[in-house]
Amino acid sequence: MVWLRLRRAKKSCGKRPLKAAEIRRWTLFALQKEDFQKRLVEEVNYLFQSKTPFALLRIVGEEIGKKGLVEPDKWLAFLESLFTEDGKYSYNAKELRETEKKRKGLIYGAWGVIISFALKVMGQQYPQRVVESAGRYILETQYWSAVDAVGYYAFRDIFDEDTDCILGILKDWACSRNKWLRRAATYGITSFLLKQGRDIEKAAAVLDILMEDGDRDVKKGVGIALRHMTKHYKANLIEFVNRWKETDDRHTRWIIKDGIRKLDLQEQKEIMAEWR
């Protein structure tokens, strides 16, 4: 009866965006059913088509993550079914290649937010498994919006549990030949920098590896990480870019120029003063 009432409510309101309480109620009900996969995908499709703000999709991910704290095998398997070629219920990679570029990004973004927040919650108890799952997700999707979401959200709470382990993994990703793992490393560092009191030298060691990276997507990621450093670690940012400012490498100079945009104009001029 609850399911029918929810469906009738949706039909009566056309394709209007749902409110947070409605999304949570719908998600909790779907998760209780044997065909939860089908019901969840139906819900996400509705949210996508109704242009519900992506920020509210975290609710779906958080509720899946809470289930995963109790039954990690079941729910990690479900999450992975969403982004593998064999995914029965999702917009998988094969289907996405047949869609227009804009829609592809939005679909990946929607599921990326949901999967990222589910992993974020599960990371409280299963950090190693979450990291492994995140790596497989990045390699499978290889699309910027999905990669950014995982790098930015999935590791946020795990840093507090085992900082050295996660930074070590991000360092390995930064050395990878796969550009999407390298980009994910930059977003992981961006997430790391959101809190005060972090060990900036360890974060800088990851960014150092990428400062001469020639890939456009990776360079943008490094620039974003440096701009986030401005808020809580401005002095560290200036020290970091000063170590690199004498380089003639055009990729490094692009990253520096992009990364210092939030500094005062005079500070930017001083950093770039020696450039020809």
C-alpha cells in the first residue's frame, strides 16, 4: 500500500523534484523489498528526469551505505553491479556510450553521487574494502563526473581513521598510467584539505607527482586541489608553488596559474614575476 501511495503521489505531481523527506521515505521503503534493485533504479530515474538537485541524491547513497554497515557483502555487490558491464539495473558503460555526451555526464553524475555517499558511510567500518571498490569504479566508468564524485566524497571520513594508508593509496594512484586514477587522486587530496590541522607535507607529496602531468583532466584536478588549499593552508600553498615557480615546464606553469587564482592579485604577480 505504501508503494502504491508513493507511486500515485508521483503521478499526481507530474515530474516535480522531490523533497528530501520524500526521497528518504521512498528509499527506505524500496530497500526493504526483495526487488530493491529495480525499485531503486526506478526512483533514481525519476529523480534524474524530474531534475531533482544532485545534492539530494546523497540521501539515497547514505541509506544504502547504512544497510552496507550491516551486510557489507550484499550491498557492495549491489553497488558494483551498478557500474560494471554486467549491471542489470543500471546505466552501464555500454549503454552510456550510446547516449549523447551531456546526458552521459548527468547519468554518471547521478549514480556517482549515490555510489560515493554509500561508500563514504561504509568506509567508517570497512575502509579497505571501500577503497578497493572505489578503485574498480574509477577504472570501470572512466568519466570525469563519476571519478570526481568518488575522489571527493568517498574518502572523506576514512582519512580520520587511517590517514597514512589512504594517502599512500592516493600516491599510488598519482603514479598510475591511468589518467582517471590520477585525477581521482587530486580530488582525494582536495577532500583531505577541507579540514584544518591536516599534514600538508603528505598531501603535497602526492601533488608533487602530478605537477608536470600533461593531461588536461589531471591538470585541472591539481589546480582545483591547490585552490582549495587557499582557505586553510594559504602559507603552505605559497611555499608549495614557490618550489615549482622557476620551472620552464608549460604544464606546471598552467597548473600554478590555475591553482593560485584565489590568492590576492599582488601575491599572484609575485609568484609569476620571474616568468618570461
